[in-house]
Amino acid sequence: MSDILTATGVDLSYGKQLAVRDAHLSVAPGEVVAITGQSGSGKSSLLYCLAGVLPPTRGQVRFEGQALDELTDDEISALRRERFGFVFQYGELLPELTVEENTALPLRLAGQRKKPALAAAGKVLDRLGLSELRERRPGQVSGGQSQRVAVARSLVHQPALVFADEPTGSLDSANADAVLKEFLGLARSQGTAVILVTHDPGIAAQADTHYTMADGVLGPRGAA
């Protein structure tokens, strides 16, 4: 089966500072890939290159065979909206929306009508044990609950690939383990691939494949 995403010879510079150096990476459909490294190692910079948020200074990222640097701004925005999902360290929920509305946001942005979008969001929230929180706002839920909502939002539109930047980094160990288990379980059940960056080797051990990164250099691909 062809890889869903590949990076070849990717560099990323911030001015004269080289944050990512000659990175090569591949992700198969449904595969969970972890990238570990210390703070400042370049792993988040690489993640945003892979997601098309930051254009590489050199090299190329391809998704389903299409080079991201050949897409227009509108095309890459549509790709991130419809085919990608994102989970951030602090959830980044919109405070003015309810939990259910936050979860439904990718569907609404893709043009789906409100009622079916909320219905789909409700089903994902149910799977994550969050049905009782539907009408609450982000300020009314705990950190662990908020991160579960962020997971639901990233997967509600059944994307091909989710990018997760320290998805449990703001949680205590018990909540982190629970959220990660739910996240990867739901992603795998949908056949959604995941690229997650983390400093925690215990989290990386739950992936299918593991890369390490140090000083902007991505190490060779290996089994987690």
C-alpha cells in the first residue's frame, strides 16, 4: 500500500537558524507515527511542515502523491480543513462555543449543515464518554475533558491524517494515559493515520513507528 504522506530532504530555516535538517519520513494509511525529542529539537517545526502550515526551505512534502508546494493557498487550506485533523497541547477550543459545537466545527467549516454536523459530533462525544458535556462551554470542563473534546474535534470528519503536537503534554499522567488511549483507539478504528510529537518515550511506545529528533536532525525510522 502506498504511503499517504512522505517527506524528502526537508529543511526548515527561521532566518539563519536551521530548525529542521534534511528530514526524510513516510506514513502509511492508518499508521501511528511518533516523533520524540527534547524541547527545541525541531519536532514541532517538522510537524507543521508536514501539515502544510510552514513551507519547507528545501525539500518536499507529498500527501497522497501530491506535492504540497504545488497547491494554491486555497487548495492547501481545503486540504487541512477536510483531510487533516489537528490536536494541540492545550486543546485550543473556542470559548464561545459549546463542547458539541466545538466538536462539530470541522464539519461546519467543510459546509455541512448544522443539524447533521451536531449529530455527528454527538456520536463521537458518546464514543469518548463525553455525552453529558455537550452543552457546556470549555471554561466549564476540566483539562482532561477539554483535551478529549479536542481529540473528538480532530476525528469527527474522519480525516485521513491527524497531526498531534504534544497532545497530552498539559495533563497529569493518569489523564494523559486515558486521553492517549481514547485518541489512538478511535483513530485506529477509523483508519486514520496519526503523526504525534512528544518528549515522552512512554507515549511514543504506543505508536507503530518511532522517529527520534535532536538538533533539527530526524533519526532513522524504527518500530516503536
